[in-house]
Amino acid sequence: MIITPRVRGFICLTSHPKGCEQNVVNQINYVKSKGTVEGPKNVLVIGASTGFGLASRITSAFASNAATIGVYFEKPSAEGKPGSPGWYNTAAFEKQAHEAGLYAKSINGDAFSDEIKQKTLDLIKADLGQIDLVIYSLASPRRVHPKTGVVHNSVLKPIGQTFSNKTVDFHTGNVSEVSITPASEEDIENTVAVMGGEDWAMWMEALKAADLLAPGATTVAYSYIGPALTEAVYRKGTIGRAKDHLEATAFTITDSLKDLNGKAYVSVNKALVTQASSAIPVIPLYISLLYKVMKAKGIHEGTIEQIQRLFQERLYTGGEVAVDEKGRIRIDDWEMREDVQAEVATLWEQATTETLPQIGDLNGYKTDFFKLFGFEVAGVDYEQDVNEVVEVPGLV
Ligand code: NAD
Ligand code: NA
């Protein structure tokens, strides 16, 4: 079929298999161009199909020759119905990995459930024995708690008082004022239940109890901090509470891995266009200004550049892992540079519907958004009839 984007707000209902494949190939080529990393051998990536998780899987495989198992929740493709981007991304990744002689298998299902955890443990036991790196990169609006059956929905709200600031509809370029009412105590608890560290700890406990963690095993989850501009809705809002919990969980996991000499880290990453971040109010305006400033300074990075740097310059340097005063790895260092933030803050004041096309990188934002779904990818012929039904070769 000929597949075109069908956008509804901040999501696109269709995705393009060839575009997704090309995105993955481009990421693989980037990683290879940076040389090998003396890194992990057997890697489990939870949230492996898009964004930072996909980049982590690609880097593990193509910088360190690692065997990878990916867990994700994606819509399979069917006759007349394109799959979700993560489905096509995984198909492309596994095809490339297998061609390169690398082990790569995946499990599609709810990572929060006991069933998918057990299925993953069984696969590791049967195929790999032990894992030396676990990447935890889930971004989900919802979690069914495996023990209580309660459905938790996360929200993106400020805490304490109504937050008003500028935002942009990145499709139209319209800059407007948005007001977000504060979260209830229940909203906060639900958001922490979905995006906090409880599930990460459950994965690590289950892996350890089944003796599937290699000595010295490392686990990494991803967090975000960001500037004062977005603080009320991000770091000091409901999602920030979840990130506080995630960051605290790194310490409890490290304690639980003492006898293995294992270690849990949180890496604070840069703000980027992903399916998760385009849903957060205010963030798209911030990102379009940030992209403009960082591109002008030659320090812009996407998910693959971020994760390649995480592996090569933080996790696998052969020495100590550099962390901040709270024990976190920082690869948001270029985003948070004083000169970058000062310029973004100035542009923020100037941003209106009229000025944004000049002062912001709205086009860069939009292109990145469409690219997430395999559209607007250079070298792909969108007029061509493509087979929308694609198999994921390593799907278990
Ligand atoms: P993403 O939406 O691209 O990826 C989410 C992944 O989780 C996908 O692989 C998806 O299939 C999987 N997933 C979601 N629900 C699942 C479920 N129930 N079971 C199994 N898999 C499920 O998101 P992302 O932006 O790469 O986010 C990953 C992490 O990085 C999050 O913790 C996020 O907060 C963090 N982070 C994001 C940014 C940013 O700007 N995007 C910045 C810093 C940190
Ligand atoms: Na991810």
C-alpha cells in the first residue's frame, strides 16, 4: 500500500516500514562510524523499540557486538493496517543484527506484567544464561499493577498551583498561553506508580532471583531534569515526582546487587522529540528553541548520539563512571550549559506565533516528529507501493 501520515494531535496513526527501516540503518551507521566500545556482552532492553531504548539496543549491538533481547509494546502490522513504528523499527533492527551475525530476539507485550517478565526470564535462561546490562527505558501513560490489578494512569500536571506559560501547537506553529491545573494527591501517586522505579526494581529482583545477572551487572534507567522554564510542569510536577522515585530506586537496586558487585544508574538525558515528549505541554516550544540554539553551536544530538556518548564516554570508559552529586550520569550536560540555557531563556521571552519560525527550529521539531513514524526520511520514496506486513524476525 501507499502509506501517508495520518496525524491526530500529537500522535500519528500510521507509520512507514521503509522510513522506519532507514532510520534504524542510519542509527546503526552512526554507531559504527564512532568505532567499537569495549562494552556489554548480553543486554536486556526494556522499552527497546523506539526512542532512547532503541538507541541503547543499537549501540549495544553495533558498538559492542552484544547479544540483545528487546521487550516492548507495539502494534503488529496487518494487511491494510500499518504496524506501530516500534514494530517496524524492531523488524529492521533484528534483520540487520542477524545479518551481522548477532543474537537478537524480542518479546512484544506488557512489561509491567508478571507474565512478560516470566517469558523474558525463560528466554534469557534458554538462550543467554546471564545478562550484564539491563536498560530500563519504558515510557507509558498507564500501568496495570501486577500485584493489585489496579490501573494507574499517569498525568502531566504541576503540583500545588496552576501553571500558566507559553506552548506551541507544532503542527500549526501557533504559540498560545496554556494553563494547567494542579494535580491531586491521587494523580501524583498514580504517576509515580507508572513512571517511578517500582517496576524497574521488580525486573531487577526477578532477574536476580532467577540467577540471570552476571557478576558486575549494570542497569541503567533514563531521567530528565531540564531548565527552570519547564520546571513547574516537568521536574517539579507529577512526572518529576516519578523521576525522583526512579532516581531513588537506583540506590536501592544497587544495594540489592551488592553481592554481585552490580550497579544501578540513572542517566539524565537531553530533551528530544519522541512519542512520549511530544505529549507534554510547553516542552515542544522549549525543544524547538533548544534545537535552534544547539544546532547553531554545533552541539545538537539525537537519541543515538546521546546513547553512543553514554556508552563510550560514561559507562564503558574502562574507569570509574562519572556521576553528579546525586549519583546520576549526566548526558544532558550540553543542553544544560549556561550559554545554551541563557539563549533559550531570551528566545522564550520573544517567542510568538509570528517570531517562532525565525527564532525557533519548528521545522526541525516537525521533521523529527514525522521521522518517529518513518515519514520525511531522506532516501525513502513515499510514492512507492510498500508491503505493510512486516515480520519481526526475532520475535518470540
Ligand atoms: P518512547 O515512547 O520512544 O519509548 C518507550 C518505549 O517503551 C517503547 O519501546 C515502547 O514500546 C515501550 N513501552 C511502553 N509501554 C510499555 C509496556 N507497557 N510494556 C512494554 N513496553 C512498553 O520514549 P522515550 O522518550 O525513549 O523514553 C524512554 C525514557 O527516557 C523514559 O523514562 C523518559 O522519561 C526518558 N527520557 C526522555 C526524554 C525525552 O526528551 N524524550 C529525555 C530524558 C529522558
Ligand atoms: Na525507549
